[in-house]
Amino acid sequence: MPAFGLILVGDEILSGKRVDKHLPTVIRLLAERGLSLSWMELVGDDRARITAALQRAFGGSDVVFSCGGIGATPDDHTRQCAAAALGVPLLPHPEAQALITERMQDVAREKGEVFAPDRPDNLHRLQMGVLPRGARTIPNPYNKIPGFSCTGAGGAQVHFAPGFPVMAWPMIEWVLDTSCAQWFHRAPQAEHSIVLHDAPESLLTPLMERIEAEHPGIKVFSLPSVDHPVHGAHLELGVKGAADRVPAAWQALVAGLQRLSVRLGPEIERGH
């Protein structure tokens, strides 16, 4: 069962020109399939930083989605960085370039123009089909210009999609449904928590540490809030992990809270 990661590429997110929408969507797409996101990294349009992020991704065994920077303008670096991270050359990919050519033909036809394959702008568009050696294409239902996937030495699968949500999200779903279905709902996760009022985290820390020590694989979390619209200032304390291990840890947590004589609020259960 691999971990799942997300890399977001683009100065526009770091500068605030665009608000990221990929993270919540990827979390949702994974959760709908009984999976969860383990990590996320955000990097600007800097070749050294993108290459370093991809080297880390390719060096592991995770399934990673990378959104942004696969175009052919001067600020698009992801294709080049993927090749550098893998230590392989960039090469024209016949299938990708055929799909890009098909898209250019479609656009010319829609405009009532004769397709000119040797026109400089059309030749430049073919650069989007110059991919790291060994890359596999990801179909793009929006405009046919594909993304691509590469495999690292450690078995990591890194899947590259554009930054545009209208293209990226269906492409990520396609990868999940065609390449990751064997892991769907294989390790159900659960979460059980409770709202506490006037319970300082310092009082709860020994109990949290004991629960994690006595229940391997379970994570205990505390989430403070100062202005919740329903509960006001409160602390949400809970356990999460494999669905079959959560009930015992939850019972132990509640028993510990009762011994601490803290005021217990509503319980919250989540799962996927």
C-alpha cells in the first residue's frame, strides 16, 4: 500500500495571484476511493527547487501527483526538471506529439483555417510532447494535450498534470482509476474525536502519549479552535488510524478523560 503525495508547482500560488484548489480536490478524490494524502509540497517556478522536489519523489516508493509547469512557455520547467531528476534525456514522444498535432488540427478546423504544421507557433507547441525518456502519456479529455507519468528507481510513480483544474482533475481521476484501483478501500481508516471545553493541552499530553504507546498504528490528535461558530473556544481531541484499531483506542481515550474529570462535549466520527 503506497503513500500518496502531491506536488504543486507555480509562482502564481506563492505570490497570491491564484488560490490553490488542487489540494482539497486531491484529498477528496483519494477519500472517495478509500485512500488518503500523506504529504504535499508547494514549489515555485525555480528549476533547482523543482528538480530537488522531484528527486525526493522519485527516490521513494510513493504515488505522487504533480500539477503545473508542463507547458512550453519560458516559465514552465517541470518536464525538464523531471528528466533531470531521473537522469534521463528529454525526447520527442510520438504519441504525445500525435495528440498535440491532432489538437492543433482541431483548432485550425474550428477557425476555418488550413493547418500549417511547419508554422513556428505550431512547432513550438510540439515541445509539450518532448518528455523524459520512458514517460507514459496521461489522456487529457479537455483538449487532448496529454500529461505524463514516470517511474523512479525506487518504484515511485509520479504523474504530471497541467496546473489548470479543468484538465488536471479528470487526469488525476483517470490515473487513480486505471493504475491504483488495487488499493481502493483496502485499508479503511476511521477517526473518532470529542469536543472538550476548558481542557488545556498540557493536561492532556500524558494521556495522548500513553494512548499512542499502547495502541500501535494509532495517531492521537488535538485541534484547538478559538472561534468555532457552534462550539466556540474548544479543543477537539481524537484518535485516528486503521478502522479496526480505532475503537479500542477510543475507549481508552474516553476512560482517560473521565479520570481527568474534564467536561466532555459532542463526539465526532469520520471514516473512509
